[in-house]
Amino acid sequence: MTSNSDIEHMISRVALGDRSAFSDLYDATSAKLLGVALRVLKNRASAEDVLQETFMKVWRYADRYSSNGMSPMTWLITIARNTAIDRLRATKTESDVADVMDTMPASGPTPEQAAVASSDARQIMGCMEQLEADKRDAVRGAYLDGLSYADLSARFDVPLNTMRTWLRRSLISLRECMAQ
């Protein structure tokens, strides 16, 4: 899994005209961006065209991206989504576009969702604190940092199957804690 800082670094290199960074960025993000286009257009061929247009825009406007605390994926997804909506507008009637816009999720949580998420986050953090330190660090590494089982087994100097067991048991413990 590619981290946000890796994607930001790729975008900054693309802004300098680095073709290999552009290729790396495409490899790291194209599946997600194709999914965004497919969700709007519901047609794979059109979505693939939009993906191509999206990356042409990224190549042209990478220098306009600036790290402002927002996820670089948010920037890329916005470009893909807007390009797909533009494509839809060019081929559909206004009512069809309004229907799609109504079904698209809002870019941020509602106040109620934010309150629930905040409460859930506190509960999760409390449950994480109940795990042993090494198990807690392994869970964070796997599910927040995107490290592979192999990376984690090397980091903690345990066999691969032991790491899988740690993570499985830790997730079971977290699920039980969250159910209380």
C-alpha cells in the first residue's frame, strides 16, 4: 500500500516532469480512480477514457498541487470525479446529471456522522490500549501504516505465521472490546 507521503512525493516529481514518477503514480492510484469514474459513469469504456483524461490533467497541473494537510488522494479523486461528471454532462440530459449528483456521497461527514466517528475513535483507542504494546504496534503497522505481514514479522523478529496469529487474535480482542 502506498502512503500519502509517497503519493505526495510522486506528485511533486511529476510536477518536475519526471516520467517514471508519473508511471509510479499511475500504478499506485489508477485502480481507485477508475473505480471513482465507474461509479459516476456506469460504463467501463467511458470510465477508462476519463481515467486517461484524469492523468493528462495530473501531468499538466501537478505543479498546482500543494500539500495543505489534505490527502493527495482527495486531490486525485476530485480530478477524476469532476472529469467523469463533465463527461456525463456532455452526454446526458441535465436531469440525469442531477440524479448522479444526488447519489454521490458528500465530500465530508455530516455532523451526526462526525460525532459518531469521534465517539467510535475514542472507544477504539481505549480498546487498542488494552492490547499488549507489541501487538498494538503490529495492528497499527498493518492497518494504519499499510505494512505487510512480512514487513511486520521482520520488524518484530517473529515468524510470519506468528505475526498472522498476533493480528488475528488482536482483531478478535478489539471486536470483543468494541461490542461491550
